[in-house]
Amino acid sequence: MEGFVPWPTEFAQRYRQEGYWQDKTITEVMDESFERFASKPLLISAQSGRTYTYQEFGHLVNRLALHLKALGLKLYDRVILQIPNQPEVLLTYLAILKAGGIPIMALPPHQEAEIGYFAKLAEAKCLAISSTYRNTDKQQMAKNIMKEAPSLDMVLVTGGEPRQGFHSLDRLLADPIEERIDDCTMPRPDTDLPAVLQLSGGTTGISKLIPRTHNDYVYNFLCNADVCDLSQSSVMLMAIPQQHNFAIACPGFMGLAASGGCEVLSDLPSPQSALELIPKYQVTHWTAVPAMIIGMLNYPDRNQYDLRSLEMILTGGQKLNPEVAYRIRPELGCDVQQVLGMAEGPLLWTRRNDPDEVRFGTQGRPQSPADEFKIVDPATEIEVMPGEMGELWCRGPHTIRGYYRAPEHNAKAFSADGFYKSGDLVRLHPSGNIVVEGRLKDCINRGGEKISAEEIENHILANSQVNICACVAMPDPVLGEKVCVFVVLKPGKELTLAELNRFLLEERRIAKYKLPERLELLDTLPLTNVGKLNKVALRAAIAAKLE
């Protein structure tokens, strides 16, 4: 497939021989679960209260896949999936896969700038959206993008009447097409080719597309489910966007479904919502970023809720501070597993039987015995001594060998021998686990959402008032980091934070979570002694000012 970087033959052969790659498609693994656990509950919609059994869910996936095939979706066609946390997002995801398509996992807040970029880069054929999202007319967004992306000729809409030429997902799911067609066969994709296009955290411009193959992604979520000890008795609360790698495959919905468990899907990430849903559905596992955990720990009426069913919090996306981790058992009565994970594939987990110092003070070790990692000096690319800080490099059976259609970036992001350069600054703990110390790349981690400083800077520079600017991370006690922008204005110009953000939303049409939350106006930006922009000084300045 053009633009896809495969694993070298010798690695692929070894991963097969050692049993990591099974040569099964995601659809085949999910279909096995639909049959094996047929009468068990698979999904509960917190919004509607509806419960889907494995059998019913599998039946609806098959129905929608038949409709997609009838509408013209072909093997390896790309479909941008942007439905928020409701059952249709998972039904559509699995239906695209079953029809042989490749879902692009866009986040619900993404706007025209991001979705249009993905559509053109991947030559997407189809876009699946909700009719509206947080007062945004997504159907109008789709119409605007179709003018710029000629490959996009199919739009699927849920939650509202589709515009002329668009298709209603809700009606397709209700229409028993399987009863009136003779040929229900589906194309079978190559298990070594991309199954899903995930999004990178985005350190240089808009997010890169991450091609996850059937072989590597199946192993990814099965191995996750094993490390997290999921079973038929597991009930997992999911309130982070379902398209996230963490939510879909780490272990996420697919790892849970392969284990016979049940997911409670919520579109409300608030602590009050979690506190209400955990006792209502006897939730055993909660997938949450640290900001959500902090919100629950600090919720004033938390003790009014019965959380005795909750056994484990699975947390990642950003570093969980040890001070917070140590509060979880005495205050919430459950345990916690941390993961340092990337959509590119590397996954390092703490284990349930690790000592407290390791479980609460590190971010884990590789989940698979076939995973390789090393910690190198970013300047020399030579491995550092144990305990010294360096950049984490990873290679393994579920770590990609290159981004999709990004040869120039791949040359920088991967070593000559195939290690992915994570951009995470870490050190090796005596236990063999990794401790995250920071980021090498110019990236802001806002509550688990990775924001490219360069992308936001490029949008801000389009403002006629701005001469130069620099976006940096500023510390935040709940979200970890927020976006602060330092701006030098053109002579005689004025700008407020509200005006800047209105411009970014209305003129540049970027996702709201990327907006700067502080504006600092300067006469000049500081430079290093070699004349480069000194972001270290800017980060230190805003941290000191906030303190």
C-alpha cells in the first residue's frame, strides 16, 4: 500500500513464529467474541440506558457493514470516524472494518482544519459524523470539506436528519438489509496492511496518521487485556473519546470485548457522572486520564457514592504524580495501573503485584516480551547509563515502522534500525520500569490531549495583529499542562486572549481544546546564545509567574 511502511521481513517472520501475530483480522477476533459470549452484555449506553448483548451488537455491525458495501465502500477505502461517545461510534468502527475499509480515528472536537487535512492526506472516501456536536453544525463542516477534498463522496450522519446526498446511520442500522440480499460475503483485508489509522500526538503541525495493521493491533489489545487481567466479570467505564488508542485498544473496547467483559460508554467525563455510573452499573474498571482521577478525589460529595465495586483505575495519557497515586487506595478503595502508551504502539504498564514504590512512582515496563527499548542521549544517540535521563526509543510487534505518507518525518522519527523515537524523556528505575521526566518534543499535554505547539503557532501567525509568537506548556494542577502563548504584536496593534481565540475558532476553525488559555504580550522573544527561540526560558517564566 502506497505510503505504508511495513515491518522488515525477518521481524514479521519472527513475530509470527513466536506467536505474537496470529494472521487474524480485527473482524475475525471480534466475531469470535460475538459468538462465544452471545447472551452476555457487551455495551451499555450511559446516555440512553440501552444494553446491547454480544450477539445483538454483532448483528448490527454486520448489517451496517452490508449497507456500507452496498453504498460503494470498497476494500481499503478510508473512512474518517468522528462520532462522539455513543453506541454508533463503535458500531460504525467495526462495520467499516468488516466491510474492508480503514477507519481514521478523528476526535469529536476536531474541526474543519483537522478533518479537511486528514481527508486530503488519506484521500478519504467517507466521513461518519454526528449531525451536531457542542453547537457545531457538523453537516455544514462536511459540505465545506467536500469542496476541497474531491475523494470524499459519502457522508454518514447520526442524530439528525441528513442533508441531501448524505446518509442516515440511524436508518441504516434499523434497515434489515441482510434479509433481502443473497451475497453477504465481505472482502478480507491483508493482515499485514493497515487496519486503522490512528492520530499521533502532533508535535510538528497537525497530527500524523499512524497505520496500525490487523496483526499488530490484534496483538496490542489482546496483550493489554492480559496485562490488565480482564475477564467476563469486568465492567469498564469509558468516558474518554472512544477513538483514542487508549479507549479502543489499550485494552479499551476491543480488549474488553475479547475477554467477554462489558463496557459502560459515557459522553460525560465529569467526576459526578463517574460517581453516579460506577455504583449504578457495578463498574469494576475505570479508564481515566489523571485529570479525571484528580477531579474525583477532590469532588466535595464523593463520600455519598458507593464505590465498592470499583477494583482498578487504568490511567495514562499523562504522568500520574505519585502524590495522587498514593491517595487512590485509601480514598477510593481501589487499585491503579499506570501505562506509558503511544498510538504509535509502545505500551509500558505497571503490574498489579509491583511494590507500591514501583506502582505509584513509575510509568511501567513493556507489556510484551518481544518489546525492545533503550534510553539514549538525544544529541549523540548513544545509550545513557542506568538511572540517567534520556529519550525513550522503542521497537516491537505492535510498534509501527513509519507514519502514513510521511517519508520526511519518518526519517527523523525512526532510527535506521527501526526504533521509534518517542520524544519522552525518561530514566530507568532500579526495578526495570520507566520514570517519565518530561518531553523532548515541542508538545503540550493538556489532560492527555497532545497539542502541537507548532500547529497553534502557525494558526496564530495568520492573525494580522501578530508579528511573532511562541506557544509553550504552562503548569496546571489538574490538567498537568495548558497552552500559554507569548506574542509580539505588530507596531500599534492590540490583542486580547478573547479576540485571539475567537479568531482561532472562527477563522482558522481549530478544535477548541487547542486554544491558548493565557496570552502574554512581550516586546521581544528571548533567544538562546546561538540565536534560536528560547522556549526553556519562556516555560520557566510562565511557571514562575503562576507560582
